[in-house]
Amino acid sequence: MEKEYLKADISTTTQGAEALAALLPSLGVVSYCVEDPFDFECIIESKDRLAWDFADSPPAPSLKGIYEGRDAGIDGGGDKKEAHVIFWIDNDEHAEASIQELREKLLLLKNDADNGYYGETADFGRLWLGVEKVKDTWKDKYKENFHAFSPCEGIVVAPPWEAGDLGSETGGVRIIIDPGMAFGTGLHETTIMCLEKLKELMRPGDCLLDAGTGSGILAIASAMLGAGNIHAVEIDGDAASSAAANFEKNGVSNRISLIVGDIAAPRVLPEMAHYNIIMANLSCSLLEGLMPVFAASLLDGGTMILSGLLDAQEERALDILNSNGLRAADIRRRGEWIMLEARK
């Protein structure tokens, strides 16, 4: 069943878009896009100074229509070169009230701008709000290409909309994942290598840290493989919500402690927490900053499973390990990515 959304399109200016960026979060809107012809002009004007890589040719037809149309004052008779701030909300029982509140806020913002509250030269444009009903937006597009699969031997991953197709005859570990906006469906090479290594190393009762849990797939696999105490840490609130929902879908919520916060910040990890296995599928720069925390939290004889690393970063990653008193016990490669098994 297709879900219906309301697409809100606010006609404004570059200055107005900046003001709306401060206003929209107070209405619960945290994700939006800005279409601003001024951005395109800046790229063109700075092409020699900043050496942008683009073709010296007219804009594609879709862009050409946008820029020429707005230059001509099209779009409801508005000013030239309008910027547009666009976002989507669920078309549910709260939608009408949300849109009405937004209209009232826009009227107040327009009034404040006209009365010089933002300075004598402030121009926020029309601040005109257009609303239309839309279906099958980008929010659900990811579902079209995510189907049940086996990332490695003994593990099967399926989205909720195909979970019913996984019978008990599949055996092994069966994980239900709805990634939403979080990383970690099991399709990426780095996640596959982490799952393979986790399956090899996990012993019943192991204490485990999943740093940057994303969708929660590695923490879920750990629980199903018999881990004892599991801490899944995620700094992004939306990703943490996705992980919590996936823990619930897989019946492992009571076995995983989800921690929302920066793992490097004081008192984010439980005091005196130590782990047999630490998993971190993160970028090299993040791993470098977090490695002292990981090294201090790893039990003697413990193992770190580190991925998110490009093969070109192997030497740098090994230097990071050595400088923190760790050694690489195994290096694996898939495509342009590597996975390091590190030990004290």
C-alpha cells in the first residue's frame, strides 16, 4: 500500500532560505532541500578560481526550465530567481494542523522582515507556501531494491516486507532489517566482511561493543550468535530510532543496550565497561579519533573488527593500531574496501 505525503514548497529568497533553516526545526521539520539558482550562479562564477569539474555547456533541460522560468517571473508571478525550500510530511491526522501552523509562522516571518526586524536590507521574498499530495516519494524508494539475501554463509537478511518468505528451512541466523535512513543493510562490502569475521570469532557470552550501530545489523547478529552483554552506540538520533525498531523486529531488544551519543564523550559508555569484541564499521578518520577509547575498553586478548576502510588507507590504519598498542591479526579485502582484525 502506497503511503501518502504532503509536499510543502515555500517560495523565498537566498536570505529567506537561511531564515527558514532556523524556523523549520521548531515545527518538527528537520529534513528539507533548498533549490536556489544563486548556488548555480556561484559555481559558474567561481569555476576558474575553484577549478570546479563540469562541462561548459548550457544547463540540462530540467535545470534550464527552472532557471529561465524563474528569471521570467514565472511560478505564480513571483520575483526573479526565487529560491524554494521543500520538505515532505506524512499526510495523517496531524497534517492539516501542521500546515496551518506553518502558514501562521510564515506570516509572522514576513511581517518581521517587512518591519526591519532582520535589518533594513532583508528580503525574504514572497514566503508563499504551496502544498500538494504526493505518493511513493524518496522516503520509500529504497524498498524497491532491498530484497532477502545471504551476505555470508549461515546468515540470511530480509526486509520486513519479505520476512514472511523466510521459512525455518533457511536455518542459521535470520535477521530482519528495515534500514530506513540508517547505514547497514548487509549489502555493502564492509558490512559483509564484519559479519563474516563476527561469525568466526563470536563465543557464547562474549561482551560486545557495536560502535556506530546504524541499522543495528551487527548488534542483532551478535545477539543471535550468542553474545552476552551488548552495547550498541549511535550518535545520530534517526539512525538510533531505526536500530531500536530493528531490535524490536528481531526480538532482541532485551539483550542489547542502545546508547545514543558520542562514544568519545565522557560517561557515554558505562563506567568500567570492557569488551571481548569491539566492532566499528566507520571511516578511517573517525577510527583514528576513537582508537584510544577502543584500546582502553578492549579486554586483554580481545578483538576489534574494523572496517569502513579503503584499501588505500591500509598503511594509515596500521599506523593507528600500532600507536595504540594494537596489532593486525588479519586483513581482508572486498573490492576497494578492507577489514582489519586487531588484537592487543
